[in-house]
Amino acid sequence: HRARRYTEADVRDLYACRAILEAEAMREVAARGLSAEQAAALERIVLGMEAILEKSAASGHYGPEMRDTFRRMNNEFHGFLYSLVQNRTLKKLIDQITDLPFAVRTFANFTPDQIRESHVAHKRILAALIARDAVRADALMREHIWAARDRVLQARDIHGDSGRHRGRRRAARRRGAHAAGRIGSDAR
């Protein structure tokens, strides 16, 4: 069984869909409003993330344990948000699109500044939800997803993951082949 390789185009496509779906989810949740209990639960998660980041900043240690804890809390934050979505089809689509393997590994390659930026976005999204500002919640989530896409693509470039497929496309062009017909899903 071979693991699937995701091309840069795959990543862009995935995050474009995520931005649409997850922004709509936040618009729906904000328009309906959070209960006091829901807001408090989200605030606890955000405060927990804040504590982890402060501890890491104080120690100067942003190792795998911190990143793994932050990833789990990030997943808890997003999972809790999506549990509030009442549109069952939207929720199902979000569950499907966020259950892809490379999405899990993203925090391993993020810089401490990028992790902090992600956390600031969580705080802003939560503030918009509490304020019942559906337009702002939508826009903030969309930007949060686009920023995640950019960080994933940057990490792929740094670690050489994206160049592998570009080389095959160039080789196919040199042979006179049309990339779209000969290399399958890598050509977009």
C-alpha cells in the first residue's frame, strides 16, 4: 500500500475548499450565537493554548512535545467549533476535508512565530463568535485557513517536498509531452 503524495496544487485545492467550508461554518455559528457554556469552553481551550505558548516562550523550548500538545488543543478548538455547526451536510464535508493525513503533520514544521500567529487567529475568531459578528467570523476563519495553507506550502518548499513533482513535469515537457495527459494528478 503506497502513501499518496500531495502536490502543491493538491494543497492549494484542499485549502481553498477548507476556506469556503470553514468560513461558512463560522458565519453560521456566529449568526446563531454561542451559549455562555459554549463560549466558556472555547475560552478554556484558548487559555490553555496561551499557557503552553507562554511556557514555551519563557523556556525558549518549542520542541515536539509542545507542538504535539498545541496540535491536540488546536484540533480540540476546531473540533468544538465544528460541533456547533447545525448544517449536517456542511459538518460532514468539513469532517471529510479535515481528515487528510498531511493536515496532521503541519505544526511540526511551523516556526514559533507561525504557531503564535495561529493562536492569535483563534482568539480573534472566538471574539467574533462571542460578538455574534458573522461577517467578521467568516472573514477571520477564511484568513486563518489561507495562512495555514501558506505555512504548509512554505514548509514543503523548505523541506524540498514540492520540487519533486515540478521536476517530473519539466522532464515531461522536455520530451514534448503534455503534462496533463502523461503525469496524472501532478499536472494542474
